[in-house]
Amino acid sequence: MDTTTTGKRKRDNHNPNPSNDIDFSLLEELEKTQPTSDTTIDIKTLKKLVLSFERKLKDNIAARLKYPDQPEKFADSEIELHDEIEKLKILAGAPELYPELVNLNTIPSLLDLLTHDNTDIAIDVVNLLQDLTDEDVLDEDNESVKVLVDCLVENNVLESLVQNLLRLNENDSDEVSAVFGTLTSIENMIEVKPNVAELVCERTKLLRWIVGKIKVREFDVNKQYASEILAILLQSSVANQKRLGGMNGVDVVLQAVAMYKSRDPKSLDEEEMVENLFDCLCCLLMPLENKERFLKAEGVELMIIIMNQKKLCYGSAIRALDFALTNYPPACERFVDVMGLKTAFPAFMGKIPSTKNKKKRAKEEIEERLISLVASLFGKKFKCFIFFLLMSCFYFSLNLRGTLILHIMYVNIIYENMRYLQIYCDVNHWSSLVTVLSRFLNKYDIGDVWDCF
């Protein structure tokens, strides 16, 4: 799964002054209020920033307590608090100071603001956390960032972030950006501390929020990012896979991909979202109980329908079927019952539909998945498929893919199952099948079928 293609949200460069007359005095004033790249960031500067932040926070709390029903009385203090939080972003340029920031006990005060009555203040903190844990900062000083993330987790940053996420209104552009920033912060912390992936699902309602986001039919960037975060949460955690399965997650993901059974995504971002959803589905299909849920939700039938439509999701559907059929005979039986062989096997003759993704590697991966899928059908627990192996000799006699399949299956199938099949064949039928297979194996110098007896 490629998680590097998701870019951070960028605001439109809108010029409120359409004329060519630029007020440089305003620009100079703005520059004076912003830290410059030449600003020396040391422990002394850090302490000044923290002290100023704590004072403005104290002033805001006092103003709100004194005038709880008069917003105009504490509005100025919140503007000042906003400015102090913005100034703290300069620390992202000096990650070596993170341990000192932790020692100054500033983190609890910052995280308390995620529940601030003014969502703009909470959004400021989200943006600050996003900057402080950015992947570029991680590359620069991994150990210092770990100290910060450990402190954040100990002070319940995951619970506070998700609690704030649940109250954001995505009809507001600033709050839409905050949703993206929240997900980015969580992803950054997982990168630093992988067990955060399980902690955030165990302690918060993030999975439930993501499930709700995926259910929405309309596509947007945050839905795409939510699908990516879900794939990250599932890919290395069996606990998360089982937890989401118990939340009807298999059915939700199937409904999400079903929207693309007969149409292709309209953009590259939407295409990436669909791939993320199939990544999620494949991760979900690792635990046995989720395979059962997949079967009950008619997931096998849906994947075959997607394959028949021959759209962009063709290869992804084969990949999902491969996961579903592996070590699960009931899914193998369902695959055959709903004519899955008729849909899948023409691909072995090279009849793989052309899609937007025409990379050679993509075609090779589809072939590998198909071979793995057939390997599941020929597994020890599904011995009746030895019939299909023998009859396939006619179909594959001049095809190299058939040779590859028989090479793979020869030891595991022929040696273990010939005696099993002989019980169910009359003498004449048995003799003809063995003759056909012998000719095929000898033609490609695979071996003598009679050695199996």
C-alpha cells in the first residue's frame, strides 16, 4: 500500500485585492508578527514562548469565567491565544527541543485546548500537532519526536483528538481542513509509535467515525484519507481486523466497493480511495471469522460481478478473492457454485482485460493472484478439484500458464490425491484420465504420472 501519494490540504491562493495596488505596509506589519527563518531557536526562546502561551491561556480562562455569556468580552483574549499557539509552530524547526518542551509541562495545557468551547482554538492545536509530528521532522530527529509522542499519548492526545473530530462540521471549510489535520496527526504518531494504531482503536471511536465516513456515497478528499488511515490501522493489527469485523465492517467495505462494480473512479484521488478500500478488505479477510462474514455478505458473488464488468477494479477483485479463498474451503465451494471458474480461467490464457493501469507489473500480479487462487481450490481440504486438474490438461495443453500451474500443483496434488480420485472413477474413465495426464506431464518433462502409484 502506497501511503506517500496523499498530499496535505492546501488553501486556495485567493487574492482579495484584484487591483495592482499592493499595500506593502500591511505586508510589513504581517512579517513583523511572524517568526522568520533567521530566528534563533534555543532553550531560552522556548521558555519565552511557553511562558507567553501560558499567560495568554490563563487570561482567556479568566475572561471566560468572568463573562461566560458575553463573547465580546473574551474575544480579544482568544485572538491573543490563537497568536501564541501559532508562534509555537516555530518549534517544528528545532525538534531537538521537544524533550525540553515536555519537561516544561506544556503538553497537558495544549491538549486541554482540544476541548475548548471555541473550535477555532481546538483547530489551532490540531494544526500545531500536525506540524510538530510532521514526517520531515521525524526524519530530522527521530528520538526527540518519540519523546514528544510518548508524552502526547500519556496525556490522552488520541482521546482528545477523536473527541474533537466528532464535533467538527464538514460543511465548514476550516473544519474540513481540521479533519484532514487530525487524521494526519494520527498517521504521524503511528509512524513514530506503531502501537498507536491499536491504542487509538481501543481507546476511541475513530473506527466508528471512519465507518460512517466510508458509508457516505459522495467522494471527497477526507473520505479518501479516511480509507487510507483505515488501511494503515488494519494492515498490521489482527486485533483491529477483528474489532472492525465485529462492527459490521466487512459489509460496510463491500458496500463501498460495490459502487465501483460497473464504473471507474472519476479522478486519481478517487482511484486511490478505491485501492485503499480493497486493501482494507484484504486485511479484513485475514481472520477466519471475517471470512465467514464475507461469505454471508455475498462477497464472493460481488467480486465475480466486478470481474465480469472488466473495469479498473478487476485486479483488486481477484486479490480479494485470493484472500477469501485461502485456507477456507466454504469460500472455495461458493466460488465454484457461482461459476467463478468460468470468470477467472480465461485470464490464464492471457485474456486479462486492459484497464487504465497497463503496467507490466500489474498484469504479473494479477496472474500471481490467479495462480494462488487456483492453489486454494486444489488444496488438501478441497480434494474434489483433482477432477478439474485432469480435465484442464485439454485446455492448457499448449499454454505455458497451464504448465506453471501443474508445476506448482504436481507435488502437493498429484502425489497426495491420485489414490483419492481413483476410488471415485470407473476403470475406463480412470485409465483415460491418467493417459491424458501422462502425455501432458511427459511433454513438458514434468515427470511420469505412474510414479504417483
